[in-house]
Amino acid sequence: MDVQNQRNQKTESPNDRDLAEPSRSSRARKRIMPFLLTFFIMFVLWILLSGKFDAFHLSLGIISCLIVAHFSADLLFETPSIKVTRLTGSWIRFVRYIPWLIYQIFLANLHLLYLSFHPKMMELIDPQIIKFKSKLQGDLSRVTFANSITLTPGTITVYVSLDGNFSVHAIDEKSREGLPGEMEARIARVFGEK
């Protein structure tokens, strides 16, 4: 009886194998969509920011965007099957996050201005590296969090591990007291990680 079962297993048709694992062409199609979307977004930004429409600058833009899209398409679009509604919602929430971040940068600038002109500046400045584990799961959300910390004056992201462990340099107590805090929560909402 065992010999019969082994023969049945060996006589699988090629169609059965095709159903079990996706074909090479379908995997290629799933990888090309994030690449094309990333390329398109970057090329539109290139045109808007450069303001140059001659063949030389457009060809440089195409080459640059192709290279960057090749290396970063999986960062911008994490899953091969892109759900347009989820993607659109993330971008809309991200655009709403930017004014809050700019406001935090403005407040941090005022705080550093206060530190710089305070008569007891040397006593107020207490640089330290703090470490914490972030609740964020996605690569893009962690990168956004690290960049937001670094953009905020008084703090610099020194290291981020794949597990979400952050090391951040903060110039004083007030600069480090808000970490991870509200910024992490807002980024989690932006990328749907609540």
C-alpha cells in the first residue's frame, strides 16, 4: 500500500505544481507594480522640483528615478498586492501628519533658542542617549519615526534595529521626555498600526 501512495505522489501533473506555487510571470507582475508606482511618484516630484524640461535634465531624472525605484520600491509599498484604498488613506493621513510635525519642529526650535540664550545654559544642557522599543511594526513607519525625531531640533536618531529598538541622542531633559510618546502614536495612525 505504501508503494502505491508513493507512486501517486510522484505522478503529480505539472498543472498541480502550478496551482501550488505562483508562476514566475505572476510574481514578476506583483513586483513590477510597486516599482512603477514608485518611479512615477519620484519622476513627478523630480519634474516639479527641478523645473527643467530639456532632454538632458529629463533623462537624468529618468535614470535617477529608475535607480532609486529599483532599490526602494519595497520600502514605499510593503506588500506586493497593493490595495489602492489603503494606500490612498495612508497618504492622506501622512499629509495631515506633516503640519503637526512642522509645529513640533517650530516648538523645538523655540526651546533650543531658549537654551542657547539662557544664562545657565551649561547647567541646562544634559546630553544623553536614550533607548526605547517602538511599537511600530512596518519598515516605512519606523523610518518615518526616525526621520521625524531627527528633524526635530534637540534630538537625533542614532540607531534603529530591525526589531524596533531606537537609540536617540537628546540634548536635555525636555527634549527626551516626549519620546516615544505622541509622535509614535500619530505615525502608527498614519500607517494604520494603531
